[in-house]
Amino acid sequence: MGMVGIAFSDCYCLHTCGDVDIWEYTRGHIMQSTEKQEFTTSRGTRFMGISLLIGIPTLLIFAFLLSPADDNMDDAVRLIYVHVPMAIFAYVAIITTGIGSVFFLWKKSRWWDTVAHASAEIGLILCGLVLITGSIWGRPTWNTWWEWGDVRLVTTLVLFLMILGYLALRQVPANPEMRAKRASVVGIIAAVNIPIINRSVEWWENNTLHQKSSLTDGKLENLTLFTLFLGFIVVGISYLWLMTHRFRVGWMTTEIETAGIAELIEERLNEGNSTVVNSQPQQKDGTK
């Protein structure tokens, strides 16, 4: 990892002092090296993929056909079987981003930065789906698509926008190490928002339409509880499957970028050495 930092530092100097655009060079190098990349699949990801092929249809059958309707929410309760698990694993994804960001700033490890980046992308998808399914569920239940006075809704939207900002920062043209540092700060702040969202129903009881958790009060029927936990399993495996693939793609991209930067540095050094050698006879002739 020390060599990576040296490469980034030298590369930045070349980018600012030389006439070669390092980022265009690296992008071209990545495109040329795509065919040499290994697949991101493995025995574990194939097992998870097969499990999802079985688990997703099973969850849909239980959620929308076999589970009973609720006395108060009627058929709208069926969205809870995917809404709640996606919310929990959105929290997991953003907390993982926060942890990865902390370790990147502490250890200067590109591995942790790749973990944080990969998890943030999945967290953004899950958070967006939580907002969408929550709005669909809220229309028949609360008689409104959106309620700005609901603290949990607003804080979840803030989380979504923060992760969107995190990913936008990673696309800003800049030195990769500096870009990762700035994004890591946003990732840590986003993770701090998770406890606020989770406890908002208890902390602001009068400013939320959300009900408190009913998992531990023993009021859920057996089939309802089974379907909900099946949703947790399916969404959890989905997160792990996506996370594994996205991390491997990100890590391979980092390796290719590092190799391209090192190659460019070597080329520029060779050019500099050849220029010095070629200019020496001219200097001698000038002296005479």
C-alpha cells in the first residue's frame, strides 16, 4: 500500500508538471486491460446466486399470496416483508461504508476504501427502494405519499442524499487519494445518521407516523413472522452477493489503475533518461 501512495504522489506530479494527461492515459489503459480481467464469480457467489433464484420467488409467494392481510393495514402490510429488511440492510451497508472510511483514513488502505465505496453503492440502491416502498405503503395507510413532518422519512431522505453526495465526490476529477479522503469524511457522517434514523420513533414520538417495532412484542402471527424473517434472509444474501461482486470489480479497477500509473511513471523516467543521454553530445559541441 505504500507503493500505491508513492505511485499516486508521483502521478500527481506528472499530471501537473508534464504534458501527458495521466487520467486519460489510465482510462485508456483500463479499457485495453479489460479483456485480461478475471471473472468476479466464485463458488460462494454462485451458491448465493442459486439461493436467490430460489429465495426471491419463495418470498414473493409467501408475501403476496400465503401471508394474511392485516386488520388495520389490510393488503398494504405485504410491502413490510421487503420494506423492513431493505431498511435494515441499508443501515448495514452505510455502517459498513462508515467503518471502511474510518479504516481508510487511519490505515491509508485502498482495500478499506474499496469496501466503503462498494457498500455505499448498494446502500444507495437499498435506501432508494426503502423510500419508494415506504411511500407506496404510506398512501393507503396514512392517506399520503409523503409527510414532511415525519422525522424518520426526512432523516432517511437525508441519508439517501448524503450517500448520493458521497458517490458524486468519488467522480470529481482530482487526485485519487485526495478524492477518497473527502468521500470518506462524508461516509463517516452518513453512518452517524443511522442511529438517529433508528431511534427517531422513540425520540420524536409526536413527530412521526411510524409505529414502534413490533418484532419483540409477540403480536405477530407465526406465518407473518416467518415471511418477515424470510425477507431478511433474502435481502441479506442479496446484499452479500452484490457486495462481493462490486468489491471485486472495484479492487480489479484499483489494481489496473495502479499498474497503469506505475507504467506511465516508468515511461516518463525512461524518456527523461534518454533525453539527458541525447543532450550530452550537444552540450560538449556547444562547449567547444
